[in-house]
Amino acid sequence: MTAIPKGATRVRPRFPRRMILPTVLLAALIVTPFAAPLITDANPIQISVRDRLAAPSWKHWLGQDEFGRDRLARVLHGGQVSLTVAFVATTIACLVGTLFGLIGAYFRGPFQFVTTRLSDVVLCFPPILLALLVVTLFGPGTVTLVAVLSILYFPAFARISFSEALRVSALDFVEASRALGTPSRRIVFGTILPNIAGPVSVQYSLTAAAAITIESGLSFLGLGVVPPAPSWGQMIRGARQFMNQDPLGIIIPCVALTLTIYAINFFCDRLRDTLDPKGNGGGKDTTSVPTSDGRPIATADDVVAEVRGLRLDIPRPGHSVRVIEDVSLTLRANQCTALVGESGSGKSLSSLALMGLLPGAIRQSAGTLTLRRKSGDMVDLGRLGAKELEDVRGNDIAMIFQEPMTSLNPVHKVGAQMVEAICAHRPMHAAEAKALALRLLARVGINEPDRRFDGYPHEMSGGMRQRVMIAMALTCEPRLLIADEPTTALDVTIQAEIIELLQGLRQDQADGLSLLFISHNLGVVAEIADRVAVMYSGQVVEEGPAKQILEDPHHPYTRALLESMPSSHEEMHSARGDRLHAVDGTPPLPDRRPSGCAFRDRCPIALESCALDRPPLFEGPDRHVRCFRAPEAERKAA
């Protein structure tokens, strides 16, 4: 743990200044009714007929009601009942509804069906009519009110938490947590729940206010709190017929209701802003079993991971759409393999298949995905259960996502997220985890790691956030690191620094780190890659040593990609003028691929046979090319 310099003062977390006023106001309005014995010794149900509608006095500060009962005692004890009913019912509805929404949004399937349909059934009934029906059937009383209000309001929490959790679940930082192997329960309650706390807190304030209003309304109708117990609704009902003679009788409970509802809304609005560190300055203060191709799992000592004949499908009624077809890769220790191609070629989907993080609509229908764990055993990732995959992610295989801002949880400090990633696979004390996190931050080149450890993601630049993601990916020293376009959102200078950092990490790791680098920028690939695999329309069309691929491409698509890259200033003006070469046409959609070769409509050297048959993968001594002209290119190279 980092030592505190002598003479330095420890900075204690301060209570947000923006929360002081609403907290004090709400606490006062909640505590005051329950402090009734300290404020007045009057009995709220004691009748004095001769003192009916008496004016305020030193003994009765707010006067007496139509039965001569002390108004101050009644408004205080009535507040106890109203607040208890409202907050207990709202809390139950919030807990049950939010839990239903979180589970339905994260696990989907039957959980989603139960959440949405159950909410729809309850919402079919108008709230006040349903409350009147239940109270009429079971009789008035505090317990009945709590039960009725809980049932009435849990669908609102379920719907809000479901929609918000559905949105948050699709963000990169949730995928990053899954990639680190974080258990589902910790993702749901530690990652998703804090990010939906704002909308849920606002709904809580609205529900609590509505519950107080409905409780008072039912008591006003004589269907709520049973007399002689005091209630704000009963006070309004009793004072209504005397409002001309004694307006104070109806004003007092109405003011109590108004102030309480305002205080709750004021507090929850400020809480919503405070829970979002970026908002208003608050931050400052279905698993499928794949089929195997039958070949044995690779056992070469330097093979870290291997993909063989991978095929990914989107099931459709009556048929399936192939999005990835026959992808094979071998990833070795101390080697960087670059996966390149246009957007939509299948690069990211192939990496997500390795991580076991495929979207629910896509299933693995063929092929094997094998990984060498730290123990030395090769495992088939496609056959592991959810619990086993959680143990593999982050520990043996890790991933750096494309956009660092959305990959980090915006409501948690950087240090808390790093400590969580460490403790997910390496049980240790919080102090040890913090010390390791600080060392990792320093290792990836972050200045003042102590200060950045206690900062939020939005307080860092894009390059620093990406360094934090790299540090998190290295917390358990994985054998395989997947970098999905880690330099796309960064400027050229920061790109160079990140590339240099990744190269250094590959050399530093003792047991041989394998790096799968996904990019569409061949200039960056040329600096870091040992081998290059070029993807087009869900297939690997060329694979081999980076130097050979970049200097002498055999596939026309690889050649077109290289020709579209900007070269030196003199070359551009002498050979191409002011325009870069562009590949004609666009990649076909997965369900609209042409017959034969997928690239034939854009290929300048296509043959008649290209429209008839899919070209096989021609395998050379160290290069593989999916093109009918590949043998011809091999002969020219020889």
C-alpha cells in the first residue's frame, strides 16, 4: 500500500455540498413526526367537546379540531402513519420491481417475459380503483394499505429498471466486466445497478409522494387508517365541513402534505445528479454447444489459442444466415497476430467468440475455439459453462475494447474498478489489490497513479483511459490479450504511445503473451504485427507473415487495401495525383452474398469460375490465400 508522506494530511471524502440542504430538509420533516413525545405531551385522540375549534394557545400551539383534540399532536402522529405507510410500501415496491427489472434485462428469455407480462397485468388496473377494490374487500388498515401500494407501484420500478438496465447492458464497460470474468451477480448489482440508480431514485421520489397522496385520499374517504388513529387524510376530511369557520384546520394537514412531497422530490432530484459524476458538477465533490471438426486439439508448446473452422450463424425461420464462415487462426506466445479488414468483415465477432461474449442473436454452429490456460491445459472454450467461462475471462484471456470512455463504468472511480477486476480472480486484501493496481497504472505509463486511482473516467484523457483499460486487462497476467481497435479514437501521437506500450508488454511478460490486434489501419498493423490475417465478408481471405503480406499481397482484396493507404507525399502526387485509390463497391450483407467468391463483384481480376464456386483456402509453406489466382501468385513470387 502506498505510504502517506510525512506531514501530509489524509483527504477524507466529503459529503456533497449540493446534498446538504435537501438532506437537512427531508430529515427534519421525517424526524419531526417521530419526535412528537418530545414536542408535545398532548394525546392525539383525547376529546374535549367544550374546546371544539379552539384557537391556538400556549398549551395547544395549533389549536384544537372539531372534537377538541390537539391539532399539533394529531398532525405529528398522523405524519408518522402517512410516512411509515408511504416509505415502507415504496421501499418494498422499489426492491421487488428493480430486482425483477434487472434480472429480466440481463438474463432475458423467460425472465424478461415474466417481468414484462406481470407488470402489464398490474398496470391494466387504474391504481386508485384497484386500491379501493382491495381495501373494500379486505377492510381498511395500515397493513392492507402497505400491501396494496406495494403491488400497485412495483410495475413502475420494474419497467424503468428493465429499460435502463437493457440500455446499460449493451454498453462496452459491461462487456468489459464480462470479459474480465466478473460473476453475473456482481455485474448486475455492482455495475448495472449503480448506473440506473438515478432514474430509480427519481421514480422512488415520485412513488413515495404518490403513496402519501393515495394513503391520504383513502383515509379521506374512510378506507385508509382506521379511526381514532390520526391521519392527514382524516384531518382534511374532518376539517372540510368547518373550513369557513376554522380555515386553519384544513390548511395545517395540507401544508404538511405539500412540504413532505416537496422535500422528497427535492432530495431525490439532487441525489440523481450526485449519483452521476458527470452531471451538473456532482462528480467533483443461451449458450449453444458447437460442433467440432473432429481434429485433435493443438498441443504445440507455443500455441496459446487456436480457432478452427469457426462458423457463426443468425437463426432465422426456416434457415440461418452465416455471418462468420470457416475462420481459422493460430495464436502463438510472444507473437502479435493482426486481424484486418473493413468494418463489418467479422473481426470483432471473431474475437467476441473467443471471449464467449457473442450477442444473444448469434450462435456458434461449427468449429472449435481452444485456449491454453496458465496450467498448460488446452480447453475448448465452446464447451465451457457460464461459470467456467467467468473463470477464464480476465484470468487466461483478456480484452481491450475500442472506445475507452464507454468501456469504463462512469459512476465508479478508476481504482474501484481495477480492484474489482483484481479481486475477481486473485483473492486478496483491499490494500494488496490497491498496491497492485497502482503498480499496474505506473507500468502502463500513467503519471501520478495515486491521484488517477481516486479519479473518475471522465476526468482523464482518451489516451489515459485506454491505458487504464490495458492495466485492467493485465491484472491477472493473461496468456492471450485481444485489442479491438485500441487506437481508433486517439490522435496519432497517442496511437504511437499505445502501440509502443503494447509492444513493450509483449516483451515483458515472462510466460509469453500472445496479442490479437484488431484494426483496419494497415499502417498501425505494419508497426506491431508479426502475422496478418485479412478478413472479408466473414472469411479469412489471406493469412501469413506481416512482412510478406504487406510487401507482396496475393489476394486482390489485400492489394486493394494496401493501395488505398496514403503513402509518402512524393508518391501520392507522382503516381496518384491528389486522390487515393478506393475499392469500388461495398461489402455484401451476410444474407446477400453473391454466389461463388464474395469479393468477385469488386475484384478487377475476377475469373468466370469466381461466380460459380467458393474459392478454397490455398495453403502455402507459411501463407494461406482464398483465391483461384493464388497458385499463380505463388509461382510469380517463387
